[in-house]
Amino acid sequence: MSDPRKTIAFQGMPGAYSDLACRHVHPEMTTLPCHTFEAAFAQAREGHAALAMIPIENSVAGRVADIHHLLPASGLHIIGEHYQRIDLHLLAIKGADIAELTHVHSHIHALNQCRDLIRELGVESVVHADTAGAAADVAQAGEKTQGAISSELAGQTYGLESLRANIEDEEHNTTRFLVMSREATVPEPDSGRLITSFVFRVRNVPAALYKAMGGFATNGVNMTKLESYLVGGRFLAAQFYAEVEGHPQHSNLRLALEELEFFSREVTILGVYPAHPYRLEQGGDE
């Protein structure tokens, strides 16, 4: 068994894009595949892995379902972020020709991101739970008529050939990941551009959200993300996930959070971490 201190957990099968993200950020660590996000969280929380790599959103498909519900209860802290370019490959068994393909297998999002190629080839799409699983199934079937849309790493993992690379319709296809740990690692306030992530619920009074957000505007805090989602099965009980630039010890963010707490309840900081260079490349926008 690998050393837990040198292990990073992810949701998916070997060769998944989460696996690829783990290898890019921590090439010195062993990746640990998990069936569910809850299992990946648990591996890090219980000390079987030092870190967990969790996808939170994709530039084409939007936010990853259920993640915002799971983050507050994960027992983990966000210590970093990573933007992974999604380079989709058309994979098949060795010796297959692209003209022979009749079906392509992949996750629904990957299939939707490759409509142009699917239309060009005139093949039938087959939906799988994940891209790496589709590659594994195609490898196991061993039929030259079956292809998979997945990562180059999945092709290497399952012994498939890449018939065509970079087949996604949108060149900006990128997934943002959060790096999570059982222990919080808070950078110094003067250590560069920082992001603070937190969740909160507003009080059930008129204009509560408007008033809660006012402190960020008046104190000049740049809020890069604000998303709401229902909790507890109640349509009136909304929780918000937010990300802002800065450190809680910065005077402007400290004042903004104090005002937020006055109009809210259950304000929980999930992590303070360095901003990824990709943010600068995008001009600060998500």
C-alpha cells in the first residue's frame, strides 16, 4: 500500500481527468481512485490520503452537481485550486481505423463537447458514467468498431490508441479543481493574490442578501463567485457558496465578513488559498 502522506484521492477510475489533474499538481504523489465524491472526501478526512482533488466547475458544462452540498460537510479545507485543460482524445483498440468506428462511448458531457466530430464520423453515441470507464469498457470489448472519448492518460492506462487528439468543439474547455486537506493551510496575508471561499445562509428578513452583500461592495472586495442552492429539502432554505479575492486578515475583507455575519447565519470559511495563474490569464474572470 502507498504511503497515505504521499497519496491524493479523486473521484473516478484510473485515467480520469481528475487523475490527470492530480498528476499535474502533485506528480510526486500516488493517485487513489474512488467511486464517489463522498469516498474521496472520506479518504482524506480519515487519513488514508493526504489530499483530495475535487472538480467544482467546467467552462462548458457548468458547475459539477452536488459538490456545493458536499463541501461544507466534508470535514476538509480548501488549500489550493487547479485549472485543468480538457484535451479530449478519440481512443480505440490497437489496429483500429477511424473509418471503421460505428459507436463512440463516453460521459454525456464529453459527448456533448464533441458533437462536430460525432456528426462528421456519423457514429452513434453511447453514454457512460465517466470518460475513463468508457475507455476501460472499449478496451475490454476489443472491437474495432467501438471508440471512446477520454483522456490520453486513459488511453495509456487501458492500452488504447489515440486516433485523433483535441477533438473538443470548444478550445477553452477547462475544469477547475479544488485541492482539499484535513488540515487547513492558510497562507500569509502578504503572500500574493489570494482567494477565500465560504458558505453562508442569510436571515429570513427582507433584503437580507442585498444587505449582506453590501459590505463587499463598500469595502472594495472583488467577489468572483456567488451561487445559491437549496438545503434540507426546503425551497425557502437557501445556502450560498461564495469566493472573494483577499485574505480574511485584510482590513477590507475583514470588515466585509463582519457585515456579512450581521445579516447572515452559519458563515463558514472553507479555505484561504493562492489564486491559480489561470485567473490572471483570464483577466480575473471565471
